Amino acid sequence: MFWKLRMQPPSALDDLLASDTCTLEEVLDEENVVDELSSNRALIEFLTRQDILSGIISLVVEEPAEDLEESIRYKRPHVACNLFSLDQTSSSSLTDSVVADERLLDRLWNFLDQPSPLNPLLASFFSRVARSLLQRKPAVMIEYLCSKEKAIPQLLDHIDTSAVMDVLLGMLSSCDTVQLRRELVQWFRDAQLIPSLVDLIRPSADEDKQQNAARTLSEFVRLCYDNLARSSDALQSDQLLDMLEHDDVIQQLLRNILEDNSTSPPIVHGVGVVQSMLSLQQGLAEQGMNEAPVVANEDAARQVVASLTPWLSAFHRVLLEPPTSQPVVTTVGTLVAVGPARLAIVQLLLLCLQCNVAEFVQEFIRLNIGATLLDLFFDYMWNNFLHTQVEQFVVFAFTGKTEAGASEESCLPLSLLGSYGLMKRIAEAGIENDKAQNTPGGRRRGYMGHVVNMSNSVLQAIENDEQMAAVVNNITEEDATVWREWQEGGLATSNERNNTSLGGQQPVDVDSDFELGSMCGTGGTESIHQAFLNYQSEQLSTEFADSFGFDEEELGASEPPISAPYDEASALDFELVAELRSSEEDLFKSCCEAKIEQYGVVPVTTEAHLAPSRRDRSSNPHAGDGGSTNNSVGFQTSGKSSVMQPSTVPRPVYGQVVEVNGPDDDDDIMDLDMDDTLLEVEDGNAAGDDEEDDAVDNFQFLTSGLMSKKSVEVSDIRADAEAAMKEFEEVTGIGCA
């Protein structure tokens, strides 16, 4: 078989390659060229020729002829690209041949010399080939790229094309050794890659370049933290990450996006880069990594937040005076949009607060940014993205206890309860919602679920913290009255409704007590969980049926109690009487008698067996022959009874003519033309199973009975004789003529 011998059936490609006039275009037009690349040696030798490789690179990076049909115009470049991306051979492969020739690499990389914008389809072909070479030959490719002074500028010029951005990311992800990664990072540093990417995130830059530059920086951060997670050295730092989180880089980024806040994209993209730094750091710490990186990440996060603190006023200005945005048409009408810039800033502020940097929190309180967030929360009642962020801000503020001697100027939760008037604002919003909702055509406001959650957070904080409770006790009587009305009215109703199960009954908790006596019949009270553990630890005993699932006394009086142990089943004593005949046995006998009586013959059986089987004859060699036997079959015809011993029945022989109606009748005779093997089967000389024995016995018995009858027409019995012979042939495989 060819899969064992590693052989392949001949293909049209083999015939084509054998031709002296074979061209690259003809090979690429073959349907199975990519599939045969890993196994067809002639194809590999053809494709690795210098002129053919040059043609493949040209197809990948050059515009195809315009006179070609659109359906096939990019077919050959696509196949040529697949030859590289699917190349899995280890020797004499396309990858080895290309990286060994710098002229081919130059021809490939010169694709970036074209002016923007690039053909997106050809750019994707170029990207796939370049990343394939980086993945399989990282050391050679990194060395080649580091020697090219124009490589980084070329990539930055076309960073607006996502395929080119992927090449830049592929450089970092392909580094498989520490030394190679160090060389690449040093090349990035010398080429000023990070500052150049940051400089592209500004209002004056193309929006696609802004977006892809921000994505590249964010992906660099992610790849750096992935590298730290795989590192075995807990104290090791990432040089590229240090470059990204350096104060100069962050200051340059914030300066670019906040000096002119007339447009949203730079703010959204720049804030996204900073968010990736903070969120990945926190995510790494939450994953339970070794202790040293966690400490390093906390320090790095504090450094990033410290770099952001001087820009809090600029962020606050954007919250108050956002970039212009278009109204949004929704199911509740046309609404003024919050805008992506303000949403991004609110998310960033929440991440910074979670880092617990004192200087940042104090500046946050001084600028009354918390009050601004509450204003946005209530002004945009249908924006649940904003509501979720503000609710998380409030819940986080009330998490934990305040420090002793803290003041509203330095403690965020005290500021929320005091100068920000949080309790009054959420109470008034809840009461107004209830009034509006109860009017004809009224509807529940979109922030009410978040208002209920914030109210419960306030109540829990007041209960657990004395300083917060003291601040609440000092609020005005008017504010306290409004809060009590909301707490005892709408808030209590909402909590009761939210805590009620949809089915109307609270499900039983596995840790709660439950009366098991009525269910198990054991009496007593214990938890369901403990009862299940007890059930698992116990083995089934003889008392299982008496103590599980029913009470014996509850059974009907007419029913005897179940008390027989299961483990005594093997000791039960009973006797089967052999003489008892079932109704089925009697029915079988009556059917047999009816079959025989249709020929006018009434069988008289002296023993239970009508004819000796071969098994009986094997144990008694005289059975069925001339020797004595206890098995006799009598036939009664025309009122006369005669007992005929089986020994008097002539044994049929091949070709013998047997007289059926008697010696005086010459008209009706039957020729029993049987194979000589029949005699061997009867004598036990031929091997056979029980089915063959039964077939032989049935056939012999039928012929014996037929020969003993005195006035039966052959036409009446021929059908039964043929059926017996057919059964004999099917079971034994012996032919009867």
C-alpha cells in the first residue's frame, strides 16, 4: 500500500515538471501544487531554482497585469504566498533558499518603498511571507532587518495598513531566545521606534495611523507581560516594557492627545494605551504570579499613575467640555451622546483610583471630579456604559474602612457622603423615578438598577465604618428626611422584589436544616448536605430496604412485609420438578400429531423420543441399527396396529429405488437420490454440529415413516420430502438430487 511505502500516485504535476518547457505560471495553475509541496521532491527542486524564486517574490510584491480577468488576477500571487506560509519542509525548502539570498530579501522588502496607500491585498501577501520567514528563521531575519537603516521608517510610513503593523508585531513575537530579543529591543531603541509610534497619536496624523500606532503600543505591552509570565527569573525586567512605561513616553503621549481636545480619536487611542498598561499590570497580579513581579508591577502602576496626576485637570476639562459628537437615535428618542472620549477617560480614572496613589486621590478630590462623574451619571440616564463605570467608582470608594483621622479633603468616601451629597442625589433620583413611573405612560429610568446598588453600598458602608456613620449623622435634616423616604419606600420595595425568587419560594440551601424524617423514614433533623455525605459513606446493608424510601408499617395490611435480606438470595432452597410439563410442551405435541394425522397416520410413541438422534447413536452404537433398542415407533393404519422397529427400516443408499406403497404396487415409487456422504454423516464419520444432526435425523425419520405407510399417495408426501431435503442441504451443505 502506498501509505506504508510512502508512495504517491502519479499526478499531472509530475508530467508537467518532467517537461523541459515547464514554467512557473503553469505550475501555479495546477490545483494540487500547494498540497504536494511537502512530498514532491521534483516540485521542491523546481521551486528553489534561483529564477523561479525570483519569479515567486515578484508575484507576491508586484501588481499583476491589468489586462487579466479580475477573477484570476490575484490567483497566482495568492498561490505563491501560500507556498511560503504552508511550507513545512526542513531542507532545501523555499524558506532556506530565500533567507540564504539577500537579493531575494531585498526584493521582498522593497515592497515598502512604494508610496501610500499600499494595495491592501498585496500588502497582506507581503505580510504573510515576511512573518513566515520571521517565524521559521528569526535569527537570520532579525539580523537582516537590523542591518537595514530604512526598515523602521518604511514600517512607520505604512503603519496605516494593518498588514504592515502585523509585520512589526511579528518581529517581537518571533524572538525565541533572550539574546535575540535583547538585540531586537536595542534596535528599536536606536531607531526611536517607541517615540515615533507615540508621535503618530496626535490630531494632525491620519486616523488609521493613530489607531494602528496605538494598537502596536498596546500589543507591545501585552507581549512584554507575556514574556515576563514565561520568564523563570523573578527579578528579570523587560527592557521594552521599561521603554514603554518611561515617564518621558507617557508625558509625550498625554501632551499629544490633550493639548488639542477638539477631536475624540487621539484621546480614545492614547487613553487606550495607558489603560493597557494599568489593566495588564493588575491582571498579572490577580493571576497569582510569583511575588517579585507582583511588587514590580505595583511600582510600575504607581509610576504610571504618578505621571498622569499632573494631567488630571486636562482630563477634567474634557469631561466638562467634550469634543463635538453627533446625536444618537435610540428607541427612547434622539439623545445627546456622552462621546467615546469621555467614556474612555472615566474608565481610565477608575483604573487609576484602584492603584491607591495618595497624590492622585487628593488631586481627584480637589478638582471635584467625583461630583462631575455623578452629574454625568444623572444627566445621561439612558447610557448604561457610563452608569456601570460610575457605579463601580462608587462601590470601590466604599470598599474597606477609612483611616483614623481622615478628612473629606483626603478621603474619597467621606467626600462622597459629605461635600458631594451622594445620599441626597441618589435618594432624589429614586423618588423622582417612582413618581414618573407611576404616572400614565411613565417608564423606569435607565439608571435605577445602578442607583439601588449604590444605595445598598452606602448603607453597608455606614454600618461598618464609624467615621462614615459620623458624616451621615451630620447631614442636614432635609437631606436625612429625603434619604429615609427613599430607604423605607422605593429602596425597600426594590430590595424585596430583587430578593424574591421567581418561583415564589426560596430554594432550600444545602447548608440549612431540613426535616428528613418524612423523606427517609429515619427521623431526626440534619442538613441535606450532611445526609448525602452519610449516604455516600455507608455501604448497602441488609437493612437497606427497611430504612430507605418507605416505612414498612405504611404498607397495606394485605401485603406481606418486605424483610428478606438481599444477601441471602444465594441461600434460597428450591427444587424444579422434571416431570412437570408446561402448556407449551403439550401444545407442541398436539401440533406434531396434527401434522401426521393429515396422512391418516396416528403415531404411537413408546418413549419420549420419536427417532434416535446422532448423539444418542454415538453413545449407543446399536441405536437405529440391528441391535436392541428401547426406541420403537408404531404406526396405526386402517384400524390395524403394527409396531415397526427402526432396524427393519431399509437404510437409503445412493441411487436405490425404495418401494413406498408395498411390494405389489409398481406404479408409485420414489427414488431417494442422496449423496454418499449421508451415510458418513449417519455413522459419525463426517464432522458436523448439532444442526446437522437434527437435519439428518429429521430426514431419516421422514423417509422411514414414508416407507412404512401402506396406502399413501406419493403426490401427497412429495412436498414434505422435498422440504426435508432442502433443509438438509442448507444445514449440512450436502446436495440431494
